[in-house]
Amino acid sequence: MATINVGKLVGFVAVFVLGAFAGRAYDRMTSVEAQTPARVFELRTYTAPDGKLGDLHKRFRDHTLRIFAKHGMTSVVYLSPMDQPLAQNTLVYLLAHPSREAAKASWSAFINDPEWKKVSSESQVNGPIVSKVESMFLTATDYSPLK
């Protein structure tokens, strides 16, 4: 008759039980993810008047990102074109929102925020720092690493 190594048996049972619990936790997690609506992304492109791109970057760096966060907007990335002529006057950024409706509500709160109104006004004492804004809403593809 073979002898049973109690230590190995306990270890096996522990791994089995932990694995079962982990599997159930994973199943619950994936079912929650499946029920959660996908967030939306907003790609925005700002064109600055000649000589004003530095002022636009300063406003974003010093104020805008923080105020976005205050109103539920998630900053994903801020980018500067490398090629001319866009490198001289363009800021591109990506925000994430829980939904288009949430984006609309966040933008409304942002635009009406007294702090933003003050920052916007103060940053334009020497003239406008944005001449054009483009916005596009996007959803992640099923194969996108970022969702």
C-alpha cells in the first residue's frame, strides 16, 4: 500500500481550493465587465493662432487637466504633432468618458465652472489662444488594447 505524503496532499488541496475561488472571482469580474457599457473616447484638436501655442500648452499644463478631472473627464494623452506646419500651432488630446451623455454633462459643468471662466479669461488677456476646435467621439474596437 502506498503512503500518502500529508504535506503534499494539503498543498494540493490548498492550490485546488484557491484556484476554484480565483476562478469564481474571475467569472464574477468578467460578467461585471460584460455588463458595464464601454466608455467613449473624445479626440480633440486645437489650433492656436500664430505664436500662441505656448500659451495654450501653459493653460492645459497649469489648469485645464485639473479642471477636467474635477468634472469627471479622464485625460488619456496629450500630443504635439512633429511635422510642419502643424507642429507650430496644434495640440491634440484624447479624453475618456463613461458615455456620450456623461461627456455632455461634463463639458457643460466644465464650461460653467467659475474657475474655468477665470482661467480662460486670464489666459486670453493678450488675445485668443485657440482659433479652431475639432472634436470626434470614438469607441474602442474589440481588439484594442485600450478600452
